[in-house]
Amino acid sequence: LGRLEMFKTQLRAILRAGVAGRVSVMFPMLSTLDEMRRSRLLLEECADELESEGIAHNREIEVGAMIEVPSAALVADQIAGEVDFLSVGTNDLIQYTMAVDRVNDQVADLYQPLNPAVIRLLRMTVSAGHEKKIWVGVCGEMASDLLCIPLLVGLGFDEFSVSAPRVPAVKHALRNLSYDQCK
């Protein structure tokens, strides 16, 4: 939102790409409901501009919000009412919740994915999405950590986004878990 022209160029490109196939957009690093609403308005403005210019585009794309900062998780119930899906970026959410730079060796031990505060924010986000009847995904290192996967399944995450090399191991783990046991 701080670089509107670049942002609008990207949004226009996404809308235009939607003509060729299924496309979604996910707004990252949101801190507030207002940022989500402003981003959606810009997307609509770009679609209106493309329409008036006679440029082919698809206005009917899925819109999501990336929940990466604690303030977004705390208002996820409000953000969920504005989007088609939520996705939790665990790396940043953990880092910002624990107030620790995960790549700084002097404090790296304070980066705690299983800290109760982190788990509470994850649960709040999933609950907020499901209350609004939208799907909730998870990405970041936690999504491919075989020790964390049962917790994430039990919390009710609907989708896991992992790096390509981790797909077979995560897929195998997911296939061998019972939702009821994880819960």
C-alpha cells in the first residue's frame, strides 16, 4: 500500500492472468482490517480500470489474506469476513509473536513454534476462518515439520503449503494421521 503504482501494476497483471486459468491473490503482511479493505478496494479499482480500457481480465478471482503478524491473527475474525481464504505464514507469525529474529544465533533458541502463545494465535485464525465458512491454510517451516503436522491437523488447517522437496514426507505424514486423534 506504500507503493500504489507498483501494487496496481501487479494487481492488474493478476486480473489479466485470470483469463488464462484459475488465479487467486493473497495479500501479505496485513496488520489491520483497514489494510485488507484498502487492498480489496485497489483490486476492484484495477478491475474497473481494465474494464473501461477494454482489456480482458477476470474479476472473479479468489482473494485471501496472509496472517503473518499477531495483530492480524487477533482480528482474523474480521479479516475472514472480507476474503475467500486465510493462510498463516508461520515463520513470520512465530518471529513476531516471540519478538525474536529467527536468523540471529544469539536469540534463535527463543524462536518457539510450539509456544502456547503461537498455538493460541493459530487456533484463533483457524476458528475465525471456519466460522466464516472459508478454508484456512498454513505455510512456512511449521507446515513441513513432521512433529508439528499433527498439531496443525488437530487445529483444523485445511491446506498445507510446503516446498517441493518436502511434499512426499508431508503427504505421507498426512495420510497416516487421524483427524480425531490429532484433535
